[in-house]
Amino acid sequence: MWHPTRKGVSVALRSWGASNGVDFSGVKELNPHLIGTSHRTNSRGWPAWLRSAYPQVEIWTGWTEVQLPEIFVRPDALAWGRIQGFETLFWLELGDGHKKKKQIEKITRTRLVSALKFCQETGVRLVYAQISSKWVQEVVGMALGQMPPDMAMVMASTRRFGILPTVEWGKINF
């Protein structure tokens, strides 16, 4: 399997806007067993996926597997931008097909509560995306209660890069 060299990692991090004086020699890849997997590839392509699906949307930046302050779940990817005139956090969850139905319901509720709390505290809207197989999408849809008016949920397949349903506030779209 291919791995970037130390210099390549440094060049990549600098291209993402890291300062020249920052030392990356101690930086280790999180979850090296995921290198080259579709999960890692799809999560790292989240900003590009959004730009392709919603060309009218401004996407300012994106992160993968980032830990947000005071939130105990780690989204697969986040993007920050503006849609329909609203500053928005685009939260991505991929897969979950290896989990049992009850586990998916529980973790979805936990993720959603955390995401909503963060967005309400920061004053941004939330687009929560579940990109997975149909049966996982159905379980996730059943796990959700009433959608708040400043949140939208979209669900899609990992096999259709760059294709997402329309964002409608207060609704779930497949």
C-alpha cells in the first residue's frame, strides 16, 4: 500500500493552510488501518462531495474525524459553509452497516443531540448527512424524532459520489 513520505505530509499540510513554522515530525496518522479504505476516502472527500452536489453552496473548509469542544462523538467529516444564506455546519456520518439496528439507533441519537447542541451554541444551522446502505438509512430515519426547523437531514449512497438530495430545513430527504 502507498504511504506519503514525511516531506509529502509536510507539503500537504502546508497546502491546507498550516503555518511554515509548525513542526509535523511528531504527527501520526490516526487509525492507520483505515488508510486506503472507502470510508477514509469518502470522509476526506466530503467538501468536494458537497461542492459537486450543491454548486450554489459556499464551502469554506472541511475536516475529518475532528473532535469538537465538549462533544464526545467524532463525526466522520465536517464542512463549514453557507447554504440558502445561512451559515451551516455539514456533519457527515458514513456507513454503520457493520452495527446492529439498536446500536445504530442509539449512536444516531447521541450524534444528533451532540451536533444540535453544538450548532445551537454557536448559532449555525445543521445539515446532517448519513451516507450508507438503504437499510442503515431506514434505521437512522426511524431513530430521529421531530426535526428542528434549523436542521436538515440528507441521506445518500456511497456509490453515488457528489449526489445528495435537496436540503429542506426541518425535513429528512432521501
